[in-house]
Amino acid sequence: MFDALVIGAGLAGLTTATRLAESGCDVALIARGAGGFGVCQGTLDILGYAPERVARPLDEIPPFAARNPDHPYAVIGPKAVATGAAWLIDTLGPDLLAGDPAANITLPTAVGALRPTAVAPPSMAAGDVEQGRAMAIVGFSQLKDFSPELCAANLERIPTPVGRTMTARPYRVDLPARWPSANGPADCSALAYARSIDDPGFRGQVAAAIAEVIADEEVVGLPAMLGLEDHQAWRSLAEDLGREVFEIPLIPPACPGFDGVRP
């Protein structure tokens, strides 16, 4: 007989089951599918706006909670938030999650908006717009869920939180994913590209195709599909290109979210 039964394999369910098991309980986790991870972006957002952009989320929780007494932050407080975030970072490990719960960075979205977040996969860190580096925003002609032109144009239009203007240029490469769908032809979705990029040979083709089109930008932004099982695929791609790369989250299903299922 189990000491506890947890239903659901989303972030709350997996966290509950793991922490109960760590405390010595015999736990059963029941779920259908992979939970809600496929609809998340792989980041841990603590307090991004209150209502203005927040740079130090833990510091802003007490005044935010005072203004919003019914919010969960008013119940748990900043110390519990920091403890929970630190536990998640330690549990998943540095290959999947990194950052400082006390300080937000600012990452681009797929449409070129800016989004503050505290903790993110290391594959996204180089996209922090507050670093002010010129960006090459690269898309794939076969991937319909990402427009590098839209993303780059909006990034150049929006001032960063530290008052800088961005330099972001769009590029496209013509390279279909190799991963076949159940019906036979290649399905050029983000998940198909992620599975293909797990293969070092295809990853080399991606690096070569990108190198042919980009200019001298400092960092390269790509749709968030740089490997599914291989959590170091993005590092390998960066080494091949000789510059840092970063992932930009897409609409669901989200590859970084699926990554988070496997610590």
C-alpha cells in the first residue's frame, strides 16, 4: 500500500510526488500522457510585472502581495518562493534549468516581444536582451510556426529595459526536418526538428546552412527546437557556428517543456 497517491504529471504533480518521495514516503503517481509540460515554455516566471516590469521579483513580492491580498504570493511569501525555485533548479540540474530567483532577465518571444523571467533553460540565456548584443534571428522555410522577420522587426522596435535599442536581423534557411510523420512524409514541426537535431549529422547540416546566410552578429536566435533528448545539442551547434546561440520559445507543443519532464 502506498503512503500517498498523486494524480497528474504536471509541474505540481511531479513536484509533490518527488518531495514526498524525498521525505521517505512510498508514492504512486498516476497520469495520462506527459501532463501540461508540452504547453509551457520551459521557464520559471516568478513576478514579471506588478504592473510595471519587475527587475527583482523576490523584493517586489511583499508590496505586490499587500496590494493583492488574495494572490497566492500573499499566502506563501517570498521566502517560500525562493526555496521552491532553488529546489527545482537543484533537482533538474544545470543542463535543464539555471538562473537566479531574485533577478529577472529579459528574453524575446516568438513575435519579438520582451518577457521577464527569473529561471530558464541555459539554452535561452544568451538571448537576454539586456546584454545589448546584435542578434541574428534565424528561421526555417519549412517551419510555419516562426517568422524571423516578424520577431526581428519587433525586437528592433521595442526599447530594452535598460534603454538600449536592439539590432536584430532576420534570416531563413531552407532545410526540412528529417523526422517522418506516421503518414510517411516529413513533418516539419518544431518537435520533428528537435528530434532531427538530436542527430549529430543533421545538426552539422543545420550549422552549415546557418553559417552560409548570417552576417557578423554576436549571437544567433533560433526557434526552441535545439534537441529533445540531447540536452547539449544547442552547445554543439554553438561550437560549430563559433558564436553563442539561444532558443526562442514557440507556441505549443513546446520542446523545452517536454525537456523538463526528464531530469
